[in-house]
Amino acid sequence: MAKPPYFPFYPTDFLADAKVQKMTAEQLGVYIRLLCLAWFEEPPGSIPDDDRVIARWAQIDAEHWASIRCGVLDAFTLGKDGRWYQKRMVAEYQKAGVMKSTEKEV
């Protein structure tokens, strides 16, 4: 089954999230960009634990990424497989009926 070209976004939940509320405007922009990329990753809802890749995806240099990293990655959980997972995105992907709950390792 093909991946949906979109993901559900709930503005009220997003804006009420304490981790999102702590982010600067720049961190928030990077976070949203990473969410968009994570939707199409394998496994869905994850990003690699590779600061060089993340900085490139965020379109900033590695040094700048290091300065905002904690605030952005606070919204992810490092999985046993060494990838960062966004819990809500994984759940939404599962609800879309494209992935079984046993396919993720968080």
C-alpha cells in the first residue's frame, strides 16, 4: 500500500503541546519540516539519529543545528533502532491503516 501524501494535523493539539510551546520560532519551523520528512521515512514517523543529515534537512549548518537541537529533538523519542520517533505521527500513520503497530520499535 502506498503512503498517503499527507498526514493529519490537529492545530489545537499541536499548539497545546508543552514541547511545542517551549520552541523558538526557528525551532518550530525546523520541527515542522522534520515532521514532513519523517512522514515519508522508513519507518514512518522517524528521522535518523544523524546530526549531519538533520542539519541538511533543516537547511542549516551543523553548528547552528547543534545550538537548537535539544529544543527540536525534545519532541521526538530515540528508539531502540537508533532513530528518532515522533509518537503522535507514528500513531497517525498506524490509524491511516498503512502500518501495523508491530512494525515500529520505539
